[in-house]
Amino acid sequence: MDQEKQRRLRALPAVHEVISRLEYDAEFSPFLTNERQLPRLTQCVRQVLQKARENVNRKFMDSFDEFESSLWSGLKSQLLQELERPRTSLRQVINATGVVLHTNCGRALLAPEVARSVAEQAARYSNLELNIETGERGSRYVHVEALLCHLTGAEAAMVVNNNAAAVLLMMNTFAQGKEVIVSRGELVEVGGSFRIPEVLKAGGAKLVEVGTTNKTWLRDYEAAIGTETALFLKVHTSNYRVEGFTHFVSGAELVELGEKRGLPVMEDLGSGSFFDGISLGFPMEPTIQQIVKAGLSLVTFSGDKLLGGPQAGIIVGKRPFIERLRTNQLTRALRVDKLTLAALEGTLRLYEDGGIEDIPVWRMLSLPLETLKLAASQLVAALQQNPSLVVELKEDVSQVGGGAWPTVDLPTWVCAIRPKQGSVTELEKFLRLGSVAILTRIHKDWVLIDVRTLLSGDVEDIIRRLAEWVSKPSDVAFG
Ligand SMILES: *Cc1c(COP(=O)(O)O)cnc(C)c1O
């Protein structure tokens, strides 16, 4: 075995040998036309050879002659793949998981026209903090404030880096060194270590828990009011549900109590949405407009969850409260950049002008089952041409993601595939490691491709990648 390994290692060419041989190969001429590309080419050749060396240490599936005769073509195809791979660390992936707000994949997608306007703003000067009429310095928040007020019904609005920052800023501004009353059923932890008790602490506020996990009454809030109380905070339970024998106090009830006792009520709405989702068959959730109407002093929500815009923390509410947030020094540290503002303004204008189908998140959430079935069966038909795969059309469920509607299973249709040789975990990995990463889900010995979250062009990329699954032998040697 060791001898065989040595023999194979010796058969691998040196870096300079590969490069000089490539000079006669038309396929590689785009990568050899100028001097500046040489270091990159050399680096890729090193990588591919390193991989080949590591693979020699695995079990051999072929004879030495087979190894040697496929060596050059294997190296070449690996090298081409390496050279064509996007060079940035942050790159596109195909989300075939059916999770619409996939946190690992960047949550909400911007509408194409919004993305275009962001790209334009990015490369040009703008009136970010300029009042064009007077020629004087302006505020960056004016570009979205009127729109946010119009859409939510609030008196005033501002935007920070994300919703976590919004809650932190709110606590720091209104409750530093004071007490904040929160129901025990709302002490949320969302993914990525955002925990309400910790955020309050970071903002300098003292948490006063009231009620129990499943039941909190207005009298619990009332009994907790003391000389140090700064405000009542409500928190959306986002990624979990307290169901069964429960009771929670609504924002409106708290506002009534707050008015009597001179205390503001604020709410971290988490995802927050302009639509209640009932038309899509989702469980009833109050909209942002309804929450604002209940008279809360401040309401915060994310820009890149159900709103379907860029990462941002949106704060809407009563003008004097927003004014005080603006003068907090932390606001400067948490402020949004021009690209976020361009994306948010564009997204909000889509809400103002049109229906939900213009917002990619909502378009994906509201795709009719027949459309999904048709798309999935077309993919199934195309992939059934591939003799290395077993392919079936199956019913399954997609997820909203992003901590929104955690208990909702969206019925969908998936293209289920299984390799005739090799395992589903290998196939999943093979899809993930192509020049375009394709993210799928494994369920009951099938790799599932959920068409709900696919974009135009994705299907072609998936078919192309799976066609390479046939050429598995060379991948065993090199990949
Ligand atoms: C998601 C969420 C947050 C954090 O929002 P980001 O925009 O990710 O910072 C805070 N609170 C609740 C209730 C959430 O659901």
C-alpha cells in the first residue's frame, strides 16, 4: 500500500511542469494572457496538487494505470474549476432549502430594482446628509422617515444598524440606571446570542421580571412599578410560541396602565410585518401598523426579516421619544450607511406603490402550490435524464425562517434525489462544494431541492452541477 502511495505521489507533476504544459492549452489562455494573473494561477495549481496529494492518502478505487491515464485531465478540470471559482470570500449560493429568511444565507433578498439602485448609489456621490434646497447639512434619516411614518402611521421614525442595536439604544436612552418591567414569558433568546436580559444589561437597565412563563396579568405589571421604573417593555416571542394555558397583556392594555402611571411602553417586535399573513393562511399576527396604533411610545423591528429589506433596525413611535434617541451619542456608533438607506428607501417605496409580489420575501411566501409543483416537476423531469440519480417528486414543507411564524409549515413540492452510487451526505456535499454552492436539505435518505427559494438561473446551475456527478471517479481521485 505504502509503495503504491509513493508511486502515485511521484507521478504527480511539479507546479512549474503543470504551468508550462498549460501554456499550450487553449482552455487556459484566458488565465495566462497577462503577467498579473500568473501568481493566482500558480496558487491554484499548488492547491489542486495539494488536494491530489491528500487524496493519494485515501483508499484507491482504481489501478495505477487508470490513475495515471486520468491524472492530467483530472488535474485540468480541477484547476479550471478552481480558476472559475469566485475569488471573493462572500459569494453567491443557491438556496434550495426552502427556508425563505435563511439567516446563514443573508436573510431577506432585495427586489432586483432595489438592488440596482443600491449599486448606483454605491458608486456615486449623493445627498446623504445634504439638504439640496438650502445647500446646508441635512440628516441621513430624512430619506426614509416620511415613508416609514406613512406606512406605519407613526409620528416619527429612525433607523440603526440592526434590531439588536435598536433595542440597545432604546434601553440605553430611556432606562440607563433604571428598571424595565418585562413579562417572564417574553425573555427571548434569538439565534446568534441576542438575549433580552443581556441586552438590557448592556444598555445599563435593570430587568424586573413579572408574571410566569405562561401567564402574565396587568396586575403583575402594576405591582412591579416602583420609584426606579423607567418603562414597560414588550418583546415578540419570535422563534417560539407559548401555547395552551396562557395569558399575556396586550400593548394597548399596557399603554392604558402606562398613561395612568406616567410610564412609556416600548416593544421589540422582532420581525414585524406590514401584512398580517391571514390571506396566506398564517396564524394571526398583529401588523406593525396595528401595534403603532395601540399607542406605544416606541416600536422596533428588523429591516431584513419579514419586511424584506436590508439589515437594519427600524424604530418608529412618538416624536419626543425619537428625538431623544437621536441625541444619544450611541446613535452615531449604531448608524446606518448610505447603502442600507438606499435599500430601505427602495423597499419601502415598493410597499407604498404596490402589492406584496414586488417584495421577494413575500413573493416566495405566497407562491401558489400549483406553481411550486410545476417548477418541481420540471426539475424532476430534467434530472431523470441523469442515469446516476434516482429522482422523485415529493410533497414537503418550507419554512419562513428568521424567527418569524416558527410553527408554520408552508406546504411545498420538492425534487428529491438520491445517488445510485454513493451516499446522500456525499451528494449533499458535492452540491455544496461546486463552483456555485448549492444548499440543500437531507431528509429520510433523500437530498431535497425545494423550488420555493430558487431564483432564475438556479435550476440550470443545479442541472449542470448534477450532470458532473457522473464523472465521480475523477472526483474520488481529486476532489
Ligand atoms: C430577530 C430579533 C432581534 C434581532 O434583530 P436583528 O435585526 O437580527 O438584530 C431582536 N428581537 C427579536 C424579538 C427578534 O426576533
